[in-house]
Amino acid sequence: MADYKEYLKTEREKEWRAELRKATSNKERTSLIRVQMPEREPMERIKYQDKEVNLGLTAEQAMAEARRCLDCPSPTCIEGCPVSINIPKFIKNIERGEFLEAAKALKETSSLPAVCGRVCPQEKQCEAQCFYTVKMKAIPVAIGHLERFAADFERESGSMSVPEIASANGIKVAAIGSGPASLSWAGDMVKLGYDVTVFEALHEIGGVLKYGIPEFRLPNSIVDIELQNLQKMGVKFENNFIVGKTASFDDLKAEGFKAFFVASGAGLPRFMNIPGENYNGILSSNEYLTRVNLMNAANSNFDTPVLRGKNVAVIGGGNTAMDSVRTAKRLGAERSMIVYRRTRDEMPARVEEIHHAEEEGIEFINLANPIQYFADEKGRVKSMRVQRMELGEPDASGRRSPKVIEGSEYNIDVDLVVVAVGVSPNPLIPSALKELKVSRWGTIEVDKDTMQSSIPELFAGGDIVRGGATVILAMGDGRKAAENMDKYLKSL
């Protein structure tokens, strides 16, 4: 990169600083610094499970934000993107008003731009590596907002593009699971000319994108459009198909499949193993969100049962916890609580999700941990006993470890508890392949550079390898696996 002081002399930078100096109000300054995503009002949005909170940028807002990009000679934002999107290329297309070209640029490396523009933690990845963030200590370009804009514009225009596909090579490959890792892998493999099939155990394709993320953050219709685009590219999907049960790997090999990508996720919920945890009204976030998101339990016209409560506590501080507690609010909870053993600053959830939860009236009970549940005469949870905590020294993850404050216990009335303290890998595939090396946590062991497992023709990625991570990291695994599976198959 050019010398920093010399870089600041560019005409674009001088022009931007001049505009900033002329600003006469904080509102004007904010508009020059970064566009603000329009949102539904909090008291309106909590009435709806299926209406997005964020409303997307207008064309004028998107072009204004795109103008903030400084055309870095060595764009570090790309280094922060797990799927290596050419960020300056798509942003410059938006700046010129060439929105469909921006969408095409995104699709060169991303199979799910409309999804990533909504749920990817850009603030920890591409935006964290933006020149504004790294060099100027200023607010970064809203890369995520612009990605969503370009993908949404293309969809709404009715001119959905399909990336260039190589000539068919006749080699059959398959993915197990249809979450973001598999979809990213499938998009890259079909571009390379492979005959790609994705097998899904559930009745709908999409994995965690469908069952784990509420529609007020990621509408199912958006996921469906991305899936349709992959189908247009040639990817085949089979649902209600459990690899290892419906058909074995040997069966699939006999059908001609030459290599496999396992991305079966981490759908096994974890609990805390405390007294009373088996009472009615205590369930995992996986079950709770799946019933609502995938099985439409929030819709009174559907027969899918889901427990509702007036006093709902969600245990945990990650994105899944935020999704669960905000879902409970939309299902009529009068008091929706996050109970988390660290402080708000240590919460792993996205800052935006925490902010939205606070706006919606979610109560945060920090530095507290449940130690026992109590039930009524019918066996339904009625209260929980929590213990106050304080922060000690940092743990292995770098966060300060919570310590018990002795004698600090107190009770909280609850009639529904959702446990969102983590997940474990799906054990089906490892149990079906005894020769497959797995870690003591049940994750599939792979070469991190190639995503290849101990079985040469089997690659893996996403939560079955990581044990629980973000959509975009799973997609990065999928892309890396596709690149190296291609090399492996060509070497045979």
C-alpha cells in the first residue's frame, strides 16, 4: 500500500474531508460518515415474526455509501472476507449505478450474497479490515449493507444472473447437509463442471439458514431465491434423505459418486445438567427455533405446537440466544430475559442484534447463571434459581472467566426457559464411518489447508468441523473444500 500520508492526499479523500468540515449538524456528519440502515420501529416489529427489522438501502443511499470507498491500492477488506469477495469491484459498480454488475461481481465468489448481506458479521471481518477502520480509526464502509442492496436489487429487477459454468466433466460429487458450507461448496463445484447433488435429511433445503435464523432477520423467501439460483446453475437437491440411513456411502459410491463433502452441522443441543432441567417448559434453542422458523409454529393456521410463556428466560449470550429471546417476544411474552454469566461486553452476539433486542424491550440479566429449576404441581417450570457471578482472569478464549459469588442466589419467575449455551456436532456421519478420524468433541478432523479428512475422498467443513461458527466461516470452508476436492479428483 502507498505511504499513508501520501494516500490521504488523494482527491477523493480531500473532497470527503472538505464535505465533512462543511457539515453544520451531527445528522449531516453522520450521513457523510456512514449511511444508516432504515429499520421498522421496535414496537411495530415485535408484532411480526416474518417481517424483517432491517429494510434495506435505497439506490441513493447505496450510491452515497459506495462513494465513501477510497479505492485502496491494496484492499485489505478482501483479506477479511472468508469467501474472498472482490469488495472494491462490487462497490465501485454500485457507485456508478451499475447495480446488476455489482451483483454479478458478488456471485463470482459467493453463492449466497443476499444471505450474507443480512447475517454475516461484517464488523468482525471485512469491515474490520476496511481502510477507515485500520488506518483512520473511523467508521468503515457499510460493506454488508451494500452487499444486501446489490443482491436485493438484482432479485427485484427480475434479471437474476447465473455465473459462468464450465463444460460438464461427468464426475458425480455429493454434499451431506444443505447449510451454508454445502451451498458454497456446491456453487463452486458446479462452476467447475461437476455433477453436484446435495442431500438433506430434513424436508426443506437450507440447513441452519432455514431452521436456525428467524425470518425477521433472514426471510425464508430470500433463502429460497438463492437456492433457485443454484438449481439454475445445475445443482441438484434431495431432501428427506439421510446419508448413512436412507443410503450408505457405499451405496452412493455404487451410484457413481467419486467424492463427498460433509457439512452435516452441529445440531445436537447442549444443556447445563442442573437440577430440574427436565421439567416441562425447558427446551433447547434448536428445538424452539426449528418449530418456529422451519415448521411455522408462530402461524395460528399451522398445527405445529410450540410452548409459549409470559415470563421467558433464554440462557446464553450468542446470536442464537438473541434470536430465541426476540422470537419469544414476538410470540407474546410479557417479560423476555437474557440470562448470561458474563457482562454485555463479553457477549459473542453481533452488536446489531444486541441493540435490536434492547430496542424491543428485552431484559438483560448479566453476571448471572441458573443453578436449579422449580416446577408447579403439573411439572411445568415455574421459577429458576440463579447465582450472581463476577469476572475473573481471562480464559483460553481471551474472555474474562466468570466466578461464583457465594451466597448470592435468588429466584426468578419463569414459565418457559430456552437453553442456548452451545451445540455439539451431529454424530450420524462419524458413526457411519468408523475409519473417519474425529476429535474428542466429535468434530471431524481435517487438514485445515485442504479440508480433507482421514478418508481421502471425503472432505468436511462448517460446524461439523468447527463445532459451531458463523454462516460466512462455513461458506469459506465450503469454498476451500471445493478448490481442493477439484485438485484431488484431477490427481486420480
